[in-house]
Amino acid sequence: MKIGFDITALSMPRTGIGQYQYNLLQTLFKMDSKNSYHLYAFNLRDNGKYEDLKFKTPHNNVSMKAHNIPQRLITAWWLAVRYPYLEKITQECDLYQISEICQQPTKKKTVAFIHDLTTLHFPEYHLAKNKILYHFRFKNIKKYADAVLTNSQHTKNDIIKYLGIPEEKIHVTYFGAHERFRPITDKIQIGEVLRRYDINYPYICYVGTIEPRKNLVNLLRAFKLLKDTKKIPHKLLLIGKDGWFFEEIYKTVGELGLENEVIRTGFAPDEDIPYLLNGCDTFVYPSFYEGFGLPVLEALACGVPTITSNNSSLPEVGGNAVKYINPEDPEDIANKIFQFLHNEDERDRYSALGLKQAEKFSWESCAKETLKVYESLL
């Protein structure tokens, strides 16, 4: 079987979609020797980044073609017009997985991945062009996809409810945590990474895009409560790139007088994040909505006491191994954080629960389930 896969998203810093594509493909390449993989990218400005992916391909069954086509132009064209251009490019493939970035219906067996439905649940947190793009994307998926992959049962239910795609077409393939996410007991190694970020204080950690959907304004209000009422010595470490409408978040930092208490790293390399997680006293992910919530799983895999919201897919990921908060209530967020900060036994108990919960998820399982879907279509 010749499997085509659009990797256009991998030219950008890897957040949820990029992590999914990279880790899924890397695992498929290791475990699958009988099928061949043909990777396609459509990008002009960042084309050179595909050469840095360094996929490990022990079976010599992977090829990659990067096309010098402006990404936005080709995305708009393929979402709006059914034209056989992609058919010519992917003619050697039996099956093609379209990406979040670029897609076009083809006569080949087509698999689509839907990460989440945030443009429907929280349209106010998206740019107008993004909402239009996803409107066409979902419309085309419903029309042309032979199978739909998604990352949680909650998102599958959303897809059935809001997009009207038949249940039998939708397959849940849970994410995993990369093997680098693990408990790190070597304090010297952790200290070396922390020094690169000038961190020499106890801290509470958040990892993810800096955008309104992640509910960082309420996290900041909770942190302010802890500083004022509990006099905690901790700082709040925000790890991640700026997303849409991030300005309100940084404005809130100033309004609350937290300029010296909130530390922003920007986008951090994948290799650093496990050390930054292992160095914190608790991890907080108060998002309003997630298709999966990969940072929660990564924190659990590191044995970090974790707090997250009681909504969307997050209980599927956290199980009984996290403390759940009402994301609308800063006082509840503050109380849950303080329960970890002042109780070492509680931290240890949730650390052990987290490690056990993380074992339920793996990229190997994700790859096996994905391969089953591919094979079922052919």
C-alpha cells in the first residue's frame, strides 16, 4: 500500500497538530515495513524547514516532496475549488491523508484528521479568515473523506453532532507522550536548563499557546489571589508562542501588577520542556476547550502534579490522576493550586497517579489504530 500524507504543517513550530503529525509518522515509519509513505508539503516561505525534520526511516520506505507553492494561496484554492491538481501530484498513492493546513478532494481513498471544533465552539477566539477556512474544510471532509480520525471520544461526539458525519466513519486515535517526557531525577541536568532561562525560584508552570481559549486571564487572577492571600514565593512560568488575540493576556499581567511575577519564555524547544516541567511544583492547564490536551498528558508522564479543567476531552486524558477545576472560577483554580503547593504528600500521590495514567496512552497505539483505518479502506 502506498500512503500519501500532507506534512505542510510541519514547517511551523510544532504545537498540537504538528506534534500529532510528527510523532505519528515517526512511529509509523519505525513499525511498518510493508507499506511505503509519500510525504507532500506545499509551502514557499518555509520550505527549507522540511529538510530539518530528520525522520528515522529504518525500512527505507519513505519519500518526501516539498512544492514551492504559497501555502495560503493553495489552501484557499483547494478548499474553494474541486480541481484535479492534487490528483496529479499524488498519482503514485493508493490513499492520502489530508492535513489541517492543505487539502483537496481526490479520487483516492481519503483520510482526514480533525483536531478539534474550536471555530464552532469559540468563534470569537478566531480570525475571520480562519473561520472561513474551517467552514470549507469541514464541508469538504463531510463530502469527500472516506474516514475521519480524531483524538478523543469527546471530539468524535462533537463531529457527529455539529458536522453530521456518520459515526461509523469516525475513528478515535488517542495521542501519546513522546519518550522524552519522563520523571527526571538528575537535579543537575534540570538546573542547567533552568539556568538558561534565568530561573532560580520555585514556579507554577503552564505550557501551550498564549491565546484566550487557554483561559490564561483566569489563571492570572488565581495566581494574583495566591500572591495576595497566601503569600506564595512562586512565580508563574508561561511557556509557548503568542497566538491569536494574546494582547488581553499580557494587558492583564500589567493590570494585576504581576510584571515581575509572570515569566514568559516564548516558544521553547521540545527538548527543554520535560526539564521545565520536572522543575515546577505544579502544572496548570485551565483551558476552556480541548480536542485532546497533549500538554496535560506530557505533564502526567513527567510525574508532575497536574491541574486542568473539567470540560471537553480533558477528563479523558486526566482520568483520576489530576485535580479538576471550574475554568470560570479563579478562586477554585487558586484553591487547587494551593492544595498542591502546601501538601507534599498530596503532590507525591498525584505524581504516582499521573505516571500510571500516562501509561494508558502511546504513539505506538495511535499508529496501530491509524494503520488499521488505512488498511480497512483498501
